[in-house]
Amino acid sequence: MTAGASTFICRFDTSGSGPRLAVKDLIDMAGVVTTAGCRAVADEGVVAQADAACLAGARAAEARIVGRTNLHELALGVTGVNPWYGTPVNPLDPALVPGGSSSGSAVAVATGEADVAYGSDTGGSIRIPSACCGTAGLKTTWGRVSLDGVWPLAPSFDTVGPMARDVAGLVRGMELLEPGFAPPGAGPVRAGRIRVEADPAIDRAVDRALQAAEWEVVEVAAPLWQEATTAAGILLVVAAWETDRDLVARHPDHVGADVAARLALGSVVDAGALASARAVQQRWGAFLDEAWSRLDVLVTPTLTIFPPGLDGGEELLMARCTLPLNLAGVPALALPVPAGGPLPASIQIVGPRNGEEQLLAAGAHLEAAAATLS
């Protein structure tokens, strides 16, 4: 084991012919300290006694774990900027954020240092860095992939999923997470296009990709979208405070200021706000259940802006189109699509619960169609 650069918190020497796998450093590996990208956690130095359950398939497939990837501290942040372990360098432009929280995982696959990476997604932490780095990422259905041995943030939202350069890599990642996973062949897709206020170039890129895919596209009004975003943010930060408040109390100087402040927000949410957020969650879930009766997928941008500079955290928080899907627990795929400039846009394709197979089949078709637009 060797120390890593900013992409990795530590690297491993590997040999063999299995796929190269990078693992986010909040997923336990036997005999290794899990840091969660946080000095306070690292200082406590707890060595994992066993692998996280989600590594079983990778071990059986003799995957070569090349390292443990850096992340936004405690998985609570969208930029990937880390005060303790450095910030992974966005391969599209080093002046831009890599996105968080699974920053190192996105950079590892973007730069070819891994074939597949595992990330976690609680409010967008796989899809946001995928969008920022021009790669592919899959937020899985809540509960589909075991979280046993994964450092928690908000357990009712947390998921583990694959990250890769393309859809084929995501399929390989799902095969490692879930042996026997097999997407069907591509078929006709009826897509519901949800409009959110976005950079016009991103909107055009999403629409051009859908047109190239030759899907049937219908406009879908989602009046609960902003309410669902707000409700998810409330429920997430309250759960994160419950998870990490004791850690902050033990090591107040070894948790970054931005993360500590965000955690503290969860301590002041009152019962009325919680009840309102849960009511929105129920209504939003009912809206999506009705949508799946007539649609195969829903489509939005992943981010409404192109990745900002390294100090653009607040801007990126407001630009994510990811939180409502965590509120509902449904799977969502982020894919790069050409936007006519130096940076790609990212399209978010959403499916019903446990619809990852069909979602990746649809994603593979759209990916191939979008490649003709480059």
C-alpha cells in the first residue's frame, strides 16, 4: 500500500488480469482504516475487520483494487474540495471543481487509472462528479446494494453504485456489485422530459441527444420538483447530523469548517419542517409511481450549469438536479453528451425502482446516438 496523490487517499500494488477497481474511501476493506475523507475519522484509526458486503462480487471476480479514492469529507459536499487530502484534479480543466462527493472515483475513471470505480450517492454524489468530469455514473435503487460496511451519511438515502467512462463500464461495475446482472437489448423508449431552468447550451444538448436517440419524448410537468428538492435537503441534513454529531463533538478541530457548518444545519430543523418534508416525500413518490404507468424513463440535465471554479460550491449546490431522485429512492444515470463547446453537458436518465437493467440498456442506446453528434 502506498500513499496516493489527490485522486487517491491510498494506492495498492496489484497484479492479475481482473478489472481495475477504485473504491471510495468510505467502503470498508479488511485490514485498512476507512477515513471517509476526514481527519477526525482517520485519527481514530479504526481498522476494518471485514470487507463491506458490496465488495464480495469484486473479490470473487478477482478485481484488482488499485486504491481508495478521495472524496468530499464525510461524503457531505458537492465540490470534491478536501482540506485534509487535497482536491482531485478535474481532467477536463484543472481550474474547475471535480464534483463531489465521489470526486476521486470520477477522476480515477476519467484519467484511465481504473476501469470501474465505486462511489456512493446520497444526494447526487455519484452523478455530480460524473457530470463535472465528463464521465458516466449510476445511482442505484435505494436498498438494492447492501450498505453493510459502508460509512453512513443519511442511511435512508445512501446508495452505492458504479462509475466509469461509459455505459459498458457501468454494466461491468454492476456485474461486480451484483453477479448475474445483465441488461436487456435496447428497445423502444418513451421518455418524459422534465424542464428545469438551465444554461441554454445544456438544455439544447439534452434535447439534441434525445432527438438523436429517436425516442418518443413527451413534456412532463413536475410541479413538485422544487418542493422535493427542498424536502430531500432537509431530511438528508437531519440524518447526517444524527450520524456524525458525536464525531464532531469528539474532534471539533478535525472536521472541515464547511462540513461542520452543513452538519449543524441538521440540529436546528424543527418537527414541523420534518413532517412537511415527509409529506412531500409521499406526494412525490406517488407522482413518480403514476409517471411509470405511462413512461419508461424521465430525463433532466444532471446539472443546470457547467462545472464552476474551485470556489463555486454554492453555485453547484443550486445547480444539481439530483436530490429529488434520492428522495424517491429510484435509480438515475448520468451520461456526458456533446454541448458544442469544450465541456460536455450531462444528461440524467431516471427509471423506476429496481429498473437498473432497462436504464443501462436505454443509456447505452442514447450514448451511441449522442456520439454521432460530436
